[in-house]
Amino acid sequence: MKKIGILFGKERSFPEAFVQRINSKNIDGITAEPVRIDKALQGQPSGYSVIIDRISQDVPFYRTWLKNAALTGTAVINNPFWWSADDKYFNNCLMTQIGVPVPKTAILPSHDRPDDTSDESFSNLAYPLDWEGIFGEVGFPAYMKPFAGGGWKNVYKLHDKEEFFEKHRETGQLVMLLQEEIVFEEYYRCYCIGGKHVRIMPYEPRNPHHLRYVADFTPSAEKLQEMTNIVLKINRYLGYDFNTVELALRNGVPYAIDFCNPAPDADIKSVGAENFEWVVETAASYAIEKAQANNGGDNLTWGEYVKGSAGK
């Protein structure tokens, strides 16, 4: 019997539906359940053929436990080694190298020094930074947000440099991005599962959270295909099995705004019934596919960037 597990936190609708969907298919040799951990010992298998990870970004214990699970043969979705190394600034930099349009972006050292550091720890950092050069490149209005993390936490819209300096003081030890505002005509949030299944959803980020999927953008068939190709390309290079990509269309050009969401929102109350049904069915089918193909060894997905670098 090959077990598929899902590791999750407070969310309920997606994990419960995911487990029920797999078990309702009555596939011989396949069963699904919430992951249960009663001990963690080095080098010992997890007991799961596949694990969908929905929470380790917030729980360091889970993250390192998943690395051992992957090492001992579990197909962990998403790859915990890459996700540990990943951040939004690097991903933007990678997009500039593979031809995906992204907003102009600068990374900023934290306003407050990290714990256990002093002025001498920053001998190589110019002080003050070339703020005029940064502002001239990015422009205003601009968005400032953490270089890692999500959930719209610590996100600021800034209109001028005076507001920037005021708000930057509030960010403490957070490392922030300063990013060009893309004034868009249309906006889409796109699920990508298994590096091959894409669902493009009209999305309005300016609405309250529970109404963001209530949007009437309607892309042409050609624009739909263009966005699908971008989503597939991004996930091929990053190596995510389960991700969302946000695309903002400015003058018809899709800009990748946020595309590092390896535990993306899948709650029925926010994504709506039709999107929820798609993500439950697609994730369940993909997990079954991964379980059936798992014969031990390395079952992780590695992106083209890592594979290309390793082959040099």
C-alpha cells in the first residue's frame, strides 16, 4: 500500500477534500490521510510515498523533517530543499535571464541591524546607499514588501521618497524589496500543478480578500495561451509541483508579479467552488500519479536552473 499524506496547519477545506477525493477513487494500492508524525529519527523513512506540504514555511521542524522524508524516498510536493533556498528577489533575477517580464526591483538591506551584528559586520555596504539611483530605476509609486514570505504581510504602497524612508523605518530587521508599480488593465492568478496543468483565474488584488476572485477579465484565446506558456516556463525553471503565478497585463504585456507561492491559497471560501473543484481534482490526480511512479530513490522535482547548474 502506497500512502499519500498532506501536511497542513489551520486550513481545513482543501486538505480534507484532497484526502477524500483520493480515497473516493478506490485505486488499488493507494490511500490518503493527513500526515501523522509521532517521532522523527534520522535516516528513517516517513512511511509516505507522497506528501503534499502546506505548512512547513511556517514550521521549521516540519521543513527539516520533510528533507529527511525526501532523502528516504518520499516525493515531497514541493521540493523542501529548493524552497529553503528560494526567495522572491532571486526569482525575479532569474526571470530577467529567461525573458519573462517582471517589475523593476531592488533589494534593500534591513533598516535595523540583525541580532548579534555591529557596524563592522557591514564593512562592504556603502552608507548611505545610492538612494537616488535606486529611486530613479524603480520610480514611484512603488511597492515595498519582504523578499521572502507571503500573505500580503508588511506590504506598503509608497508614493515618494519621504514616504519610503518613513515606512522603511517600520520594517525593523526585515529585508525588503522595492518594486515598480505595474498599473494593469487585467490581472490573473494562475495555478500550476505538476508543471503541466494550468488554470488561469481572473483576479482583482485591489478587492477585499474574499472578493479577489470576483473579476470579469476575459482574455482572448491568444492571450490565454501566452499566459499559459509563461506560467509553464516559470515553473519549469523553478521546479515547483504546486504553485501560483500572478500576472498583471500592462499594455497587453503579462508581467510576472508574484510567482513564489508553493503553498498557495486553496480555500473554497476565497477561490470559489469551480476553482476549488479544479485544484482538488488536479492535485489528487497528480499525487496519485507520483505515488504510482515512486519506486524509491530521488522523487523530488528539480527546476531547470538547478539541473542546468549541476550539469556544468
